[in-house]
Amino acid sequence: MASAFISDFVAGWLYCASIVQSPGLNFLGFRALAQERRRPPLVYGPGVKANFAALVCAVQRGWPLPLSAVHNQRSLVALNNLADFIVTCTTHPQASNQTFLVSDGQDLSTTQLVRGMAQAAGEPARLLPVPVWALRVGASLLGKGGAVQRLCGNLQVDISKARSLLGWVPPVSVEEGLRRAMAV
């Protein structure tokens, strides 16, 4: 089921597209990363649903998670950073006709993400050292191989173009973004 977050985001984007016709504003088009065989980084923050919401719930409830042996690297983007980046792109003259990747600029392992979420929630991180190969075998037996790949695989994006061309720096740190996400 499509989340309210996604439908609100798309509706807002379409609204902006309809009004951004004045001089000095750039229309920000989103090219589907799926066409390039890439997934976008996880967008996290208050109200975000799906896998991140499930992880928030597990951490807040103190459930032990078999993720302390996951040493991947993942780019994430806080909702506030994504919004700031979109605003920057609509007003910056160098953003026209460009494609950018966006993240918080600090990649984390899934283990680091869960620890950061637990710290933000004021809960201990309950992590068990299950090897990634065992997670993959178990998940494939349950028909959840894709979920483990998303959780344990690497996904890093390079935001150096946004930094150099636009001078954009994510205004919200990962720690602050996780604190905001866990406050719901």
C-alpha cells in the first residue's frame, strides 16, 4: 500500500511544478533512479512508513535484532535534508537541467543505524551477532530475500556534485534526523 507520505510528496511536487513558472525559479524534475538500476537512499523522518517504521517499532519495543554482524554501508537522507535540498534546487541557478543524488553525507551500516535509533529513543540497542549469510538463508526460506538484501546490502550515493555545484550541505545531522524520526 502506498503510504500517505509518498502520495503527499507527489501531490506537493505536482503542485510546485504547476506554479514554478516565474523567472528565477527552477523546476526540479525527479528522474526515476530505477531507470538507472539504482534505488534511492532511504528517506527517514517523522511519519515515514514501511521498513523504517517497522525498524522504529522494533527498537522502541526493545526487541532483539540479529543485525550486529552487518557491516554494510548505506546512504540515508533525513526528510528535512531532502526538503532543504529541493528548495535549494528550485532557487539555485546552477541546478537547472542537472541530476543530483542526495543523502545526509554520512553513510552508516545497518548496525550503526540501529544503534543510533536506539540512542535517539533512549533505549539500549539489543543486537545479536547473526552472520549475514545466515540471515540471507533464513530470509530466502521465508520468501523475504529482498528485504534482507535491502537491510544488509550496500547502497551509497555520492553527493559531491550537489556540494560543489550548489554549495549544499545537509543542514540536519544524522543524529538529529534520527532523534526527530524516533520522537513519533
